[in-house]
Amino acid sequence: MDFSIGSDLFGYHVLWTILWTDILIFFLVGAITLFLISLRKNPENRQRWRQVFSTRLGMSTFVIIMAYIAIALVDSIHFRKALPAVEGQGSEQIFYSNTVNSLLDLALGEMGEQHERTYSAPFALKSWNKENLLLPGGERVRDYPVLKYGGQHLKNDEDKQRDIALNSLLGLGKGLALALLLISLHARWLKKRSKSSEPDLPWRAGWITFAIIMALLGWLITLGNLYHVLGTDQAGNDTLYESLKGIRTGVLIGTLATLITMPIAISLGIAAGYFKGWIDDVVQYIYTTLISIPGLLLIAASVLLFQVWINNNPDFFEVGLEKADAKFLALCFILGITSWTSLCRLLRAETLKISQLDYVQAAHAFGVSHFQIIRRHILPNLSHIIIISFVLDFSALVLAEAVLSYIGVGVDPAMASWGNMINMASTELSREPSIWWNLSGAFFLMFVLVLSVNLFSDLVNDAFDPKTQLEAA
Amino acid sequence: MFAYIIRRLCYAIPILIGVNLLTFILFFIVNTPEDMARAHLGDKYVTEQAIQEWIADKGYDQPLFYNPQVSGLEQLTSTIFFEKSIKLFAFDFGNSDEGRNIRSDVVDRMGPSLALALPTFIIGIWVNISVALMVLMFRGSRLDRFAVAVFVTMMSVSYLFYIVVGQFFIAKVSRLVPVSGYNEGIDGWRFLVLPIAIGVIAGIGAGARWYRTLFIEASGQDFARTARAKGVSEAGVLFRHVLPNAMLPILTGVVVVIPSLFMGSLIMESFFSIPGLGSYLLDAIQAQDFAIVRAMVFLGSVLYIIGLILTDISYTWADPRVRLN
Amino acid sequence: MSKESVALSVDQLSVSLRHSPYTPILNEVSFELRKGEIYALVGESGSGKSVAALSILRLLPDALKITQGRITLSDTNIFGLTEHDMCSIRGKKIAMIFQDAMTALNPVHTVGQQIEETLKLHTALNRDEIRDRCIELLGEVGIPEPEKRIDWYPHQMSGGQQQRVMIAMALACEPDVLLADEPTTALDVTIQKQILELVQTLTRSHQLAVLMITHDMGVVRQTADRVGVMYQGEIIEQGNCADFFANPREDYSRRLINSLPAMDSYRADTEEVPLLKVEDLAVHFPVRKGLFQRIHSYTRAVNGVSFTIGKGETLALVGESGCGKTTTGRAILNLESVTSGNIWYNNQPLNTLSRKEMMPLRRKIQVIFQNPFSSMNPRMTVGNIIEEGMVSLGLPLSASERQERIEALLTRVKLEPEHRLRYPHEFSGGQRQRIAIARALAVEPDLIICDEPTSALDVSIRAEVLDLLLELQSELQVSYLFITHDLSIIPHIAHRVAVMKDGQIVEQGKAEQVLKQPGHEYTRQLLAAVPTHHTKAS
């Protein structure tokens, strides 16, 4: 979907391009924020969230997760640059590039456009493979060609170490300076609204994490524009850039698939548990049927069939990224539709339990309507299950993406994704000598995200699960 | 007991019909055979005739549900629905789009799949439970917290990463076992050791952590306190009281998977070139061979439903409170 | 008392939370248990009495820590022992029985296996001897057919029998000390009496030193030789049982003793203006069985119950758990579908009404539940909870009128108007029960069904809630159907009584008449089991 609003961005003339997934992710992030704000009203919930954030671990992992989400959101604002006018072209008519860029690309500078010919090692000045070169003298030799971009600002190759050290300091300094500025603003804001009644949260842990992330980003962006910090892949793309672009895919698959899961699971689960009788029978039948089909197979079959549909309707999409995006959205849908069953089962069981409780009986005795009972008495008391399962599913989905990409039913190869990168790495490792950097970039980013989410979800679980609450008491 | 199993089997029928209908809709309504032919024959410039030939060849040229061109019972039987869906109930999977008989392929490939999946499954459970019990002995200590941190870290690592790195270090760098391959019979073990080891290790994080939670839950219950008050040692409480009670949730999670072991592991088998059902399916997916995928979806569901029934039966054995009726 | 008769002594025992050592759970608690004697430790929930018992066995939960003190068991300091030595004391020298036998017994082992385990650990008997001893023990605690029942699982037995098994298990190795943590709280009154008598007999015959932990002064009176009163982690008073009841020193002790109701003042009659009439009410639940899950038979929860309640009158519906009294209440509220029979409210039939037709009548009949912790949605403010009924039943009030009424109601039930902005978990059990009363009153009902409204409350609060209910009755002329298992509060609250057993009313009439001259054998049994002032301590 294109907005035909041309506008100026840092001197470029751009055409804003809005992908379906972009709309959904912003909608979803908004919805989650509103949901969490609405939860704050109840002091019990506030208490629980406070418990999550009162640990240093909770604060740090939350900052890390937020950093990922922020990058994903920045990477979800897309546009197409105007092409430089070609001769003979009408002055009013502007043609736009077929590559869709995002704000993240702007933030990363030239990183995404520095394509080499093929593999190169991290910080290398020369290519990984020998090629036939034509020396200026007309002589042909077989040697490692010099890279087009990596380290080419150097006048002298011996300066490399010094240059890296210098630019590292510069990058780290920039990042830290920005971080410190933001932290001091936050600290002042905290001071202003500080109420002495509530004990302080471990802000320091959050600030330190934030400073580290900012310093790291500053370093990566500064050096990444001068060298290939994590080398290049087979097609000569910068690995660091690809890994960073993979963040959006990872975060989106985790959130969008759950966005689709939630409404189905919540409405069917509550309906089955509350109304019982034939509604319960039907819902149970549907989810037993879906559960009994092996998940991976159902996903594979659905994705295959969607691929057939896309191939037969190629005119539907204007640019390559839109096709990839449609495929990606379909993947999220399929993941969502195949994975609502477990949450639905949990919610049904819990609803059965709650609707036996005295306060629901009291509401019946007051003649409260079914809808109001569900809205006021049942849904709010299910929120902890919904939150826990949302956080738990998130990391599972990020990991699943890699596996699905390997099977060939995952994200479109045109889209940067950690799964695709790890899959390529399996053959790259077996080369002599092995190419390890492609794996490491994707692995590291994915690992940090999944680990943070897992640790955070443990804390959320401890705070919200009534069972662990009991244990603590 | 017998009546119960019969009743469960009767319940399975509508579910299998549901699975069948769902796959039918997915494979024949969402995409017509023509779409599939186009996808299969590749580029867009294929002739209409080639498409029609492909459709006729695969037997997709009949009407979906009702065939008015023939008479009698055949009006219902010579349809796609009967040929491709109803016949699955008799485990008649027909031929793959490549023209091979699917049933004999499946039978051939079950052996290698089981040779990999069964040891991984059994050793995996054994290792996970032992690790969880060991950690539980030190409950509340620094070792416990450290172990939990290790579990979370291990489960945050992608499955693919375990395989890639395991293959790289064990098979390539230290050359202890072959990188991949398969051999029938006893000396095939050399090929299986690495995938089994990787499968077990990759599962420890999530598995041991789950068992630990189950055990902690069971050991916090009143009967564990009673046992301690009787003078039973902590180890005795764990093995004689906690473990048998924690068996119940473990059984729900574990028994249901057993029949599905026949299906093999998609990823393991393809990484290690083991000619099992997993790699069969993966090849079929990558070659877009819909006949195989359809057959496997059905087979998988049947095995899962058998797993559900087995779970219920194992419950009566593990929990005296449950009587099947 | 000579020193030899002391089996176990606790000196200056203090326990605190591990993470905040300045919050004492127990504060310098000292007492001693003597052979052949029952020492009752009495107090309300959270006073620390169970912690004291668990400290003796060194089985405190991880969150708690013993900070000082000494526990001596026949010259051995228990805190000086290794964990291994401690294991040979637990079950052999000191045994414990718990409140809820259902959960305290391991569900996957047979009763025999669980008793045998203790014997295997602490004696050198061989397998056959152990089994014989087991059967003997089961016989001793009064389990019929012990040879057969030894192979039963706990769930196959009734609650009383399960508690007997617990006792048999505790006695297996002839311990010196028996710790009993609320052993009868989960049981019906008639069973409670039997179990207490069993403990008493065994104390004498085995020369046991018993620590009886309870919140129920009736139990103390009935069983104990000496008594200690626990309040906020301290023993504020202890002494001989008879002296204690005759002459309590502390205010708090006096309050506890006075919570035992006097069974001699009855309420005056009311004039007969019938409000609710129940005629031949039956509620049956289907039991499904077999291949096709056909309805095999019915559980007759309520089976032919008839009674009337007059305006401003209280009818107490008495019976033990499972007798169908709660189901009767739910049927009147139209929360349970009636199988047969009729319910008339002001000569208007209730049980044939649809959900919609019932609406105007819902205002007239309200309910208060037993458990104040589950009867209010934890996610709504007190104000919203009280307001909900007014809104849903369409009372013609504006928002500000509703606010006024909420504040008035809160004041009426002796809470602050500001409490409307708070959430239920911020209140104690007794306060919550008052909120529940305010909620019921908000729609101005004529009849309130009180389903065991005081049995989840501590004894000292019970009287306050009951008095509040009485006050409201005389003020608003509201009628109560008071469902309870506790006969002792009936003279205080009820005009008339109906005794229910197995879904049927076996006897009903004026409270005084039923309690003084019970006509039915079952009523007599119930009455005999009630621990009151008149039941003499042995």
C-alpha cells in the first residue's frame, strides 16, 4: 500500500510506503500500551508490575526488550526515495526507487548500501576469495581483491589499528553522550514526581543497560560505516546490517502472531468455559481437531498453499518487499491460527473455575447480564494468564521462525531474518577455513532477545501466577 | 476400561473427519488443482495442455464431491473427495506427485526415523528428570539458582544453532563421528550418536526446567510435609512421594508424543541425511509434493489421537484416583 | 508436676522471617508437654501456633528462621542435632497430624503403604510383622475391616477415616509426643467429636504428650488438660484448663471464651406474615455412565424440602456438609434449576420464571456467601462492588444518589465511607463480610440468604458479624435464611430451625423447642457434638 504523499526528508524527496505489517505493529504496540496502562489502575496489578521491576534483572531485561522494539518500530516506517531525474523526463514526474527503505536505514547511514562482491571477514580490507585481477600494468594475477567500501577511507593500510581504535572511541563516546543526556533528563523527571511513599525502583540498573546499548549502537554505527564490522555474506551484503534488519522480523513475528492468537483464544476460551453446554462441545471439537494435526505440518501445508496463491497472482504486489511482506503477514496469520489452541484451553479451564466462584454467583443473583459478567468479572481475572502466555509465546515464536525458514516455509528470502542467516551458516561453517561471522551476528542478536524475554517472562510469571504467589507467602 | 477405550475411539472419528475436511479444504478448495499444476510445472509459460495432462495424470480431473457423468455409487466414489480424502481412512495414501507409492515409502522410512527419535526421546527424558532431581536436591542454594540460569540460557539458543555448532565441532573439528549419513543395522550407531546427543542436549534447557517446576510444585504439597514429619529423608521424600505424584503431569506431556515418534524429526533427519519420514516430508515440502504432505497430515493426526488415548490409559495406571468412565 | 513427666519443653523460642529478621512470627514462646496430658495452644489464624508445632519438628518453611530458643526432648536439645539424627526423631519420638487429611495423605500410595513406611524407617520388624502391626493400628483407631482397608487408597475413604489413618500413622512407632495441628477443623461436627474422643483415649492409654493446636474454644474445653493462649506470636496466658475457663486473666482470653455462645437465651417469636414458601423442592443432578454417557442415575441433592419464612424472621437451615442446604439456597436464588416442587415468593411462583421475568424479583432476594475472600471480585473497588447490583437491577437512582447510598451503607455496616475507593484485598475477613452485607442491602431486599456467613471467620469476629445481622433485621424487617452447620449460634440468631440430612428436612420447628427437646435421632447427635459451656471438660 502506497501513500502518494511525496514529502521531503533530510533533503530527499520520498514516497511514504506503508506495509500491512507496519500498520499492524504500530496498532499492536499501541494496544498493548493501552492495555498495560488500564491495568495500572488496579493497585494489585500495580503491585505485581512493581515486583517485576523491583529486581535489577527485570529492569535490565525490560530495557533490552524495549531497545529491540524501538529498533523494530523505527524499521517499520518505510519510504521509497525519488530517483534522480533522467534526461528527457518531465520535470513534474518523479520516479521512485524500487528499493523500500526505512528510517532505520537512515539512522545506520550508508551501511546498507555498501555491497561488496562476496564474502569478506570482519574488519577486512580485502575480499575472502581470490580472484583473477588485472594489475595496472596489464598483468593478470590471482590474489585477494581490495574491497570496494570496507576500510577504503584509509590512506595507508598500516593505519588500520589506530583508525579502528580512534573511531571506536569516537563512536562509544557519541553513544554514551547521548545516553547520559537522556538519563539525566529522566533522572530530573523522576525527582520532580517522586513520591516518598513508594520505595525506589532500581533505575540505576536500567540506566546502565541503556548506556551500554547506546554506546554499543554508537560504536556499531560509526565503525559500520567505515568497515564491515561483521564481514559480508556470500552476496556481499554487510552482515551487521542484515542482522540489525532481522530485528524487525523477529519482533514482528513474535507480536503479530500473538495479536492474531489472542482474540480467537480469548473469545472461544471464555465462551466455552462460561456458557458450557453445546458451545463448549463445539469449541473443544475445534481445538482438538487443530491440535491433532502436527503443528509444523499444518504450518508447512498452509504456507505452501499460500505460496501457490502468490505465485498465481503476481500482479497483486507492486514491489518485491510488498510480496515478501504479504508472505510474512500470511506466515504470522498461520502461526497465530495454529497456535491459539493451548491458550484457549487454559482460558477455558480458568473460566470454568472462575464462573463457579462466589462473586460471579453474586453477580448472577444481581441479575447482571452475561456480557457484563464476562467483561467485569471474568476477563480481568484472566489477564494474568493472557500476559504470561503472551510473553512466553513471544520467545517461542522468535525461535520457531528460524526453524521454519530452514524448512523453507518461513520468511521470504528477500526479507532479512535471523533464520535465513543461520540456515546459510550451516554450509558456510563447513568451508575451509570456516566462515563464522554470518552465524555469529544473527545468533548473538537472537540469543540476547530470546534470553531477555525468557528472563523477563520468568519474573512476570513469578509476579502474576497465583501459584507462585502462594509459595512466597 | 474396555468400554472407555471404545468410547474414546468413537470420539476419534469425528476428529479425524474434521482433520480430513480441513486438509481437503486447504488442498482442493483454497487452491484448485490447476493452481497446483501451475506451481508444480514451474514457469508461467507452460501450455494449457501440459496443465491438463498433469491434472489427469495425478487423478485431479474429477469433480470435487459429486460426479454426474457416471451412474450409481460411482457418482460419489469417482470424485476427488472420495479418492483423495476418504481413502486416507483406510491408510490408502495413493501415489505421490512423483508417482511413487506413498504407503510403501512411509513403511520403509519409519525404521530410520524411529532409530533416531526413540533413543533421543528416552535418553532425553531420563537426562532431564535426573538433572531436575539433582538440582532439586540443592533447592534454594546458589547451585540451584545457577542451574536455573543455565537452563534459561540453554533454552534461549536456537535449535538450529545446536545442530550447526555440534556438527562443526564434534564431527568436523575433532572428527569423532561421521558428519552425516545412515546405515542399516548395528554399525549404524556411529551415524546416530551425534544427532541423538545434540537432540538430548538441545532439550535439556526447557525439559529440565519444566520438570524442576513440576517437582517443586509436588514437593510443596501437604503429603510431602507429612512424609518429612514421619522422618523420611529428603531424598526419600523426593523419590517415594514427589516423583510418583509429579508423574501425572509428566505423563500428559510425554505419553502423547510417543506415537508421533514415528513421524521422525524434520530438522535432525535432514541435517544428518537420515532417510526417515522427517526428511521425506521435508523433501516433499520443498518439492511441493502435495499428495505426500496431505498423507502425512492425516497420519500425524491419527498418531496424535492414539497418543491421547494412551495418555488416558497411562493415567489410570499412575493415579489411583482416576477410574476411566 | 515432677520433672520425669515432662516429655518435651520449649524455651524462649523465637522465629522470624528470614528476609526481615525484625518481624517476629514467634516471640519468646515457652511451654511444656507432659506425658498423658493434652496441652491446647489456642489462637486465631496467623497467631503463629502452627509455626510453633513445625519448629518442634524443625520443618519450618524456607522463608522462616528460628532466631533463638531451645527445644528439649527428654534431655536432647533438638536444635543441636544433625538433619540425619532429626530424621530418626521425626515419626519415632515426635509425630504430627495435620488439619486436612485429604491432602496430607499421599494420593498415589495405599493407606497401608503409608503407615508401613514409618514402621520400615524406625523399626526392625520384617514385612509380615509390619503388615500385622499396620492392621492392628488401623483397628485401634477404629477403622472397620482393617484387613481389607489396608489396601485402600486415601480417596476411597471418608474424611473422618482419613484423619483416623493419619492418627494411626502417627502412633505407629509409639512416639512420646504427638503434635495435632487443627485435626478436626475440616470435619463435620459429629465426626469431630469422635476424633477428639479417640485422641483423648489414646493420650491416656499410650501416655502421649499431646500438643493440640486449635482456634476453637469448644475443642479446648472438651479435650485439654492445660491451655496456652497465643496472640500475635506470643503466649499471653497459660495454665490449667479448668482454672483458665473459670478465671481468665487476659481480656483477649475472656473474649475468646465468650465467643462460646450461651445456649439458653432464645429469640422471641415473630408474627406470621409468610414471605417465602418452599414446597416439596427437589434438585437432582444427573450421573452419566457407560459407553454413550447416558444418564445413569440422579444425585438427589435436595429431595422434597418444604418450609416457610415469615417477614422479619430468621430460619436456620442446619446440616452437615453435603446435606443439600447450600443447593436449597441456590435454588431459591434461581441459580440452580429445580427438578420438581415449588417456590413462592409473596404468593408468586419463582421457579417457573425466565431469566428476564426473574429480574424484578432479584432485588427482593439477595445472598451472602461463606467465603469473604472469593465472594468479591478482586479487581473491582468496594464502591463498584456495592454499586453493581443497583445498576444491573435498574434501581431508579442517579449516579450521585447511588454514591450517597454506598456511603450510607458503608457507614451502616460500620466501615468508613472512604473505603469505597479501596479494593477487597485491603480488608480483613470480617470487614469483607460486612462489605458483602452492604452489597446485599444495596438493593433493599426482603430476604437474604446467608450461606454460612460466619464459618470462615475467626471466633472473636463472628459475634460482631452476627450482631450486625441482628441489628439490621430489627431495623429493616428483613428475613434471613441462615444456612449453617454450627448449632451453637442458632439460639442467638434464629427464630426457627430446620435440620437437614441427605437432601431432606428431618425436623423443623421453633428454635427453642428443637434444641431443647429434639425429636429426631440425628438432631440429638448433632447437639451432642456441639462443644459449649455445658459440655463439661473431662
